[in-house]
Amino acid sequence: MSNAIFDEAMRIIGDSRKRAERISEERKAEVEEKITGLKELNNKLSSTVCELTKVIISKSDDAESQIEKIKRTNIETQNMRNELLTSNGYPADYLMPQYSCKKCSDTGFVDGKRCDCLEKLVEKLKIDKLNENSSISMYSFADFKTSYYEGKAAETMTKILGFCQRYAANFSKQSESLFMCGETGLGKTHLSLSIAKEVIARGYNVAYDSIINYLNEIEREHFGKSDNDTLSAITSVDLLILDDLGAEFNSPFYNSTVYNIINTRINKRLPTIISSNLTSDAVAERYDDRIASRIFGEYTYLRFVGDDVRQIKKIKKS
């Protein structure tokens, strides 16, 4: 993992903790002015920390009984404060910091181990880093025009559009994987990125890029030229979109990595969307049986048809 990403995650969590504690202090000042006797109770609770420290340092023979006495006094004082708050219309926990994560109190660690909130934030930052040059925001279902297709192609593409819209609306980590194939300019990128946009809006993490870019970065990391962890990120993200499968250089390392990505996500039961200009026959010729059988056996096949929409748009514009 990149140290920069981990440091950024810890900074975000630390800011969240500071914000919760600042709000707690502001509330404390507010209610101490309004409720008689509350300030004294707060001061008494604060003093028990010093008392407890002194007893522990003293190592006296009756230290254990003194500690128990301090604990009982602390609980009694807390109950009195809570009753005072509720009788004046405030929640009993009004003065407690409202941390984003109840497990680690926004420290990032529980019993010396990374909290789930830290792990999730690190993963999100990894994906954000991968997507920083992505054009996801530029695409939407509303901009996909089936009027550019004719006859049977229009019928087919209308069905594919509807399928993709339902896929995005009902997406979960258990959703099926999709294999979008067809000639260039038929809308594979448009619809896959429209799915990505909707899925991200629903709170899921999505990684999108061309297979070439991912493989190039993974190769750099493999040979120690980068401290990122692209492979880990894209095999764990909620939805992975691999664009232009088959355009990458045909090498043992790349083929092995493609298999690793596809197989790992199948084993984790995480959905993947692959787009390619290759036909099913071309995929079978281009890749070994391990890759081809997983794509055809585990993915829903969407065959894009029609004439190159980019060319049609260019002609109409000119």
C-alpha cells in the first residue's frame, strides 16, 4: 500500500475525531451556561481521571479498593449528569463525542489492529486514485440515443440500454458480470460508464480504466517501479470495469495477470464489466481456455450491433 494513501486516510479519520470532540466541547459550554449544577458535575468527572492516575502511581496496598471506589463515584456522577440533561430536554449522551465510527472512536484502530473503517477508507482512496483521470462523470443513460441505430440494431440496442439501466438500478456486490462486445463506436464505453455513474451515486466503489492502463501499472509495481497496489485494489473493488480487452500486448505476464484479475473476482463473487471489440471466436483465439471459459461461463453476454455512432455523429455535425 502507498504510504501517501495510508497517511491521507489517517488524516481524514483524525479530522473526523477532532470535529466530533470540538462539537462536544461546544455543546458542553452551551449547556453549562443553561443548566445549574452541570458544570460542577463535569468538573467532578474530570477530576476522577487525576485521582485514578494518582492511585495507580502510588501502588498502595489498598489501591484496588480505591480504584473501585473511584469507578463507583464516576458512574454515580455520570448518572446524575444524565438525569440533569434529560430533565432539561437534552439527550443523555448530548455531551459525548459523536464519532463516525463507534468501534474505534475515529482512531482507526481497535486493540492495536486496523479498524474496518480505516480499511474501507484506504480502499476508497485507492480507487479514487485509480479513477482520478477517468471520464465517468461525462456519461449518462439520458445521453445514450438509440435513434443512431436502425432496424434490428435499434431494437437490440434499445433492449441493451434497458438491461443496463436495470442493472445499475438494482446493482449489488452479488450482481452478475457483463461482457460487452462489438465493433468500435457502438456505445460500449458509454453504457459501461453510465452504469458506473449510477452505481457510484448509490454509494458503491467503482474502478474504471482500459485494461492496457491497468496492466501497465501492475507491471511497474511488479518490478518495483511504483509503491501502489493496483492489483489488490481492482480485485477487491465493488464493481470493476475493464475497457478494451484484447488491445493489450500479448505477453505471458499480461495474460497471466488478466486471468488473475478475472478469476480472483469470480472467486470473491464480485461483479466485473468487460468491454471488447473482439468477437467470442476472437476471444477464444486470443486467450487460453482458462480465460475464455471463465468469460463465457460466468459473464452475461451483450452483443452490441449497428453502425459506428461516432462516425454518424461526426457526419451529422459536419
